[in-house]
Amino acid sequence: MHGSIISSATKAGFDASQIQVITCGAEETDKIAEALQGLHVDTIVSTLTLCGVPDLKDTLEKLVTRILKAGGSFLFYEHVRCDLSPTLAWWQTFWTPFWRPIVGCRLDIPTHVYVEELGLWEKREVWGKQDELPNLFWHRVGHYVKR
């Protein structure tokens, strides 16, 4: 997606020569912080990524406290544990050990809950995918603003 991101940024008026692409995982917060050279970012966007992070709570805390500036936005679109249905949540937990080695993610992670639990937000919104009924790949969309 790097090419698309650079192309979109250029169309929006950014100088392509000043755009730095960092290839790393979200959990590599030290590498991200080093590349930013003490600066903080306005926005962190996560799309179907956080379910594969090994220590999600730790990674979220580091991303928000070390990388995101005060007043910055944390945006996510993730499939998460389906809290609306204990039966589906049970099935997500059951299938995760089979699913994770193949696809690399966990079906039973309540990412939206972990983000909320950080308690670092001045604004928070979480909603579902339009017309999505509870299922094994249930989604949450979030927009949080760091205080």
C-alpha cells in the first residue's frame, strides 16, 4: 500500500521527497519512534492489523503514548471478538488456534475494548460495519482522539 499512500499524499499537496515509508510491524514501536526522531504523528490508522500483534495491550499503549501526539487521532477498522453473542465469542476462541497459524491473526481479540481501556482519550467513537450482523469476523470501527 506504500505506493498508494505516497500517491494520495502527493495528490493532497505533500512533497513526495519528504514522505518517509517505514516498513515494520505495529509492535515495533522503538523502530517507529527512532524513524520519527522525537516527533509525534497526527494520526495512526489501523486496518485489519491489530489482531495479529503478539502483545496487543502493550503495543497499543506504546503507539498511543510514544507515537501519537496530544490531540491526534487513532482510527481503526478491525475484526474483533463478538461481545454481542457469547456463543459466537466462544466459537471465535475455539477457532483461533486453527486460524492463527494459517492467517496470522486472532479472531477472539477485543481490540475495541483494549483501545478504550487505555483511558487516554478526550473523544471516542466506536461503531459497527453497516448492516453487519454478529458473526465470526465481526468488525468494529473506531475514532479516538488523544487528550
